[in-house]
Amino acid sequence: MSSPTRHASPPPVLNGLRSALRPVGWCAIVAALLTSLSALGVKLPAQAVDQSDLRAAATRRFDLALQASKRAREPLPRFLERWLTATPQQEITLLGSMPQAWTGGGEQPQLYRAFVSDSVFESRLDEVLPALESLHQRVPTLAAQAPWQSLLARAQLKAGQLPLALASARRAWALDSRLCAVDCAPLLRSWLRTGSVAAPAQWPALAIDPVYNPSRTECTASRRTLGEPAPIIWRIPEIELVAATRGKDDELTWMLRQGWKAHLDGCSSSPYGLQQLLDQRHPRIVVEQAWLRVQQALRAGPGTWFDFLGVRLPLPEFECDFAADANCRGGQRRLQPASALALVEGLRAFSRHLAPPTQCPAPSDAAALAKLIELQQRFRGALKAIDALAPAAARQGLRALLADPQWQRLWRDDVPYELRRSLAAQARREAPDEVLQMVQAFVDRAPDPLARSDGAADVLAFHLLRARQARAGLSQLQLAQQRHPQLARAQRIAQLQAGLGGADLDANLPVGTPPRPWISGQRGSDSAVSRIWPFEQTRGLDGVLVGDVVYALGGDRAVARRALKESWVPALLQWQHASDELATAFKRGYADAGEMTTLLQQVQSSFRAKPQPQASFDGVPLLLPDQYCVDTECSSTRDVDAAWVVQRLRSLLR
């Protein structure tokens, strides 16, 4: 499964795409797309603007001017300076402020977004500094707003104007104390009060969970419940402050600390730029030797911290003892060396110098390299053709491919990820027992390096779980973990052990509490719910997922119930991937039409309208909106009733 697609706000996969396209320039890509559409004769729908609404008319004029500038590939700073010179002060004020409060986590003024979106995104705040200074001088009413003062401070930091940046930040703080309130970052608080940022040795210790729970997979650092304050969008980020005041070495230290904390919290992404900065700062041999020293130290006894490239990183003191307590509420024991080694595997994502352990070096001879590339391309083409076949024919094609000697060079010591993916797709579709027999025969006749690899054990474990042989799958995962510890595998082992011991793997699913009133189909209301609903981690098709563990223990019905808990609200918010995944799980878990009719009747009898709508399906409580939009424009709404809930559930079976 992959991360859900939100309609109200961009998903992590879109942020990842943005990161990948940063070197090209996001604005250039958008401009090129608009130009291409125009060349093809595609006309974007015009928006009717009420000319009596001064703000709407000014916003429309600004949008058209900015789009034209992007199509012409004009640098943003030049456009902003030109626009500020030619635009009346009253119109600048309209576009730089909002009629309602906007300094929490809500919508930003059009002009503020223009300064921030491209400049922060491309780390070019110093380039828009002249335009910002001109804005502050020309429009005092905007200069008296804390967000604009804070943005000026960030641009001055980027430009190396530290005394001016401190003065601007303090003015912003005086205008609105939320710039550094109770939850203010320690380094920002220290800088605002003392005018300096301490060296890393004096930075506060990272706050981490003292107990390592490998069965926990949600990203705890990024979760926010309704009771917590909304983020202040105009705060000065610590990374920008450290980079400006302490230099590149301490910036790398800060990023390593934050990346490690995110990893311990279960988050899959490290701070943007960490890998690039680390690899630019340290040669490969330095990073590899630091990695080896970490492994040696942890094998001797993990302790409570380790040193990596001169940065002290903490370790949890304890780990769960699932033999004593399957739910990890107690039964803790000291962190074991194997668990610590699994944890530090996360460091591999921080540097390209730390290649995966099974990555073979490319042939030094150009002709040999060309032959290997050609072989890999033909192999991928063969798999693509097999994947397009009907399930029975695809399985026959995979069996022939595994026996074909021309491909054996590609799996001398590991199972290629493309092959894992195709095998996994077939096992998830149908006939998992047949695919398991095929995989077992493949491993049995494999050369010794492959048969003894952690990859072969991983593949066997996956197909044993899909065949619902949970204990045999656990044994293979443990064997792979002995050969090469990995954090993701440790999580699956812990979940399997807990599930086999009787634990409810769904008990700690992260969910949000929708703000009320929630009107389904109304953009603003859906956006508010979307912002507090936790993102899922990105997951691949070829590895063991928590869904495979749930399936091995409880079958299709257990998977469908878990999908309902995870994806019901995202499906109501029209996250396309969540809707597709929930529909797929529903069709497999509730294939019996008669039983489905009975369950839907139970939904009607369980429905309660007050104090807020609630119902349950197959024992799973459903979070429901208060009202729903009658049409796409949401010109009118109706109260949610049992019939609406049943209709939404039925739509999953189409």
C-alpha cells in the first residue's frame, strides 16, 4: 500500500516528488506545464470575479501577473520588486493581510505565499530580501504584523545579516509572543533572549522514548491531536537559525540529531538536505569507518548513546519483552545488542556512502557493464510482460523465469527487488500456496550465497505469511534478522510475536479526532479534518507489511476490519488511495452478499444521531460527519443519517 492521496492537502508522496524536483525548479516545471497546455490548445477555466469585491479582484490580477512571470521564466525577486513598484499601496495591503486571523495554521495572504512558497522551497530567502525591505518601507501596516517581521528576519539570516535579523525577530516577538511561546524551540528561545546560539555540546538532550517498541510503526513525532495547538506557520525554523549562526558543521550536527530523533519516533523521512550535506562534508571512507565503529561499539554493549561522525546520538535504555507482555505495557528489559544494531540501520538513509549491504559493485570494464545493464533491462521487460498476464498464466510465466539459466547471474547472493515485487503481487491476488511452493523450490536449488542470504529468508517469510503459516513465517524472519539486522524486520517480528501471543495489533492505531461540526463535502470542513488525521507511512509492495501479519493471523476479514479503522475517514475525505485500498479489502473480507446485508442492517440499528452521529460496522466504530453536502458546490447540507452511512459502505463493494 502507498501513502494516501489527499484532496485537501498534499500527501507525503507529493512532498517527496517536490524534493526530487528541487534541482530542476518547481516554478519552471509549472510554467512549462502551463505553456504546454496553451500550445496544445487546452484552455484553463476562467474564474468569474466580482469586481465589487476589491480583495478578490486584486487577488485575480496578482495571480495572472505571477503566472505570466513564471511562464516568462522571470526570477521571482525581479517580479516582486517590479510588482511592488507598479502596484498601489492599498492593493499591496489587501494582498498582504487577511480579513480574519491568519497567524496560526490557517490560510496565508496571497502576497505572503508568493514570498514564501518559492523562496523557502528553493532556500533563496536572501534573494527576495531587497523586495521584502522595500515592502516594509512602503507599507508600514504590513511591517507592523509579526509574520512579515519574522519573514524579514529569516531573509536576513539567510543573507548573513545577523544583528539585523535578531532585531527583526525581536520585533516580531514583541508584536506576537507566539513566535516563541510555551512550545518554542530551545535554540530559538535562547537566541531571542541572549542574541547567540550555543555550541552543540550545550544543546538540550534529545527527548526520546526510553523504551524501544519495535511493534510501533506510526510516526509519533508528526502526530497532532485536536487538543494540541496549531503550528505557527511563521516561526523561524531552528535549521535556518543554526545554519546562519553556527555554520555548516553545526548545521550538519543539528540535522543528524533531528534525523535520528525522527527515526526513533518511527518516521520514515529524514530532514531535507541531510544526505547531501553529510556526503559533501565527509568522504566515503570517513563515513564507512564511522559506521563500522558504531557497529563494533554496539556489539560490545549498546549503552545509552553512541558516537557517529562526532555527533552523540541517544539510544533507548530498554526494549519491550514480548514474552512477558505481548502488548508492551510492561515486561521491559535492557536494550539488547541485536535490537540496537537493528535501530542504527536507520543511519543508512542518511548517506549515499552507506550502500545497502547486498549492493554489488558495478563491473569496471565498460563492455561488461553494458552487458549487465542490457541483461537487467531484458529481465525487467520479461517481468513486466508476466505481470500483465492473467493470474494463472502469470504464475506459469514466473515459474519458467525462475528456471531459466540466463537470469541466474542476477540472483547470485540476493533476490532482486523486481522479482520479489512480482512474486508478492501474485501471492496477494490468489493461490498463495502455489506461489509459496514455487518460491520454496527456487530457494532450495539456489546457489549457496543466495540460499544463505537474509533476502532469501525474507522472501520465504513473506510467502509463508501469505499462505497463513504464521509461525513458520516468524522463524524465517528471525533467521533473516540473525543474518542481517534491520529495523523494519524487527517491527514485523515483534508484531507477529505479539499477535501470536494474543495481542490486538489494531489497539494502538493512530487516529484523529475530527473537529466539529464536520460537514462532509465542504472543502473547509474536510480540510480541517484532513489536517489532524495522521499520515500513513509509505510502504512497498515486495516486503512484509503489517497487513501481511494481520492476514496471516486472521485472514481477509481481519484485514478488512483493520482497513476500515485506518481508511474509513480518509475515504470520506476522498483520498483516492485510501478509497481504493479500503474497497479492495472490503471485497475480499465481505464477499458473502447475504452476510453483508445482515451487517448493513446492524449498521442501521446501531446508528445514533446525538450527541454526534455514530454507528458501527462488524463491531468497528465509525467516525461520522455531522452533515453532508447535497451537491458538489455544497449549496445545501443535510444531517447524516443511517441511510447515508449504509450508502457509503455499499459504495465500497462496487
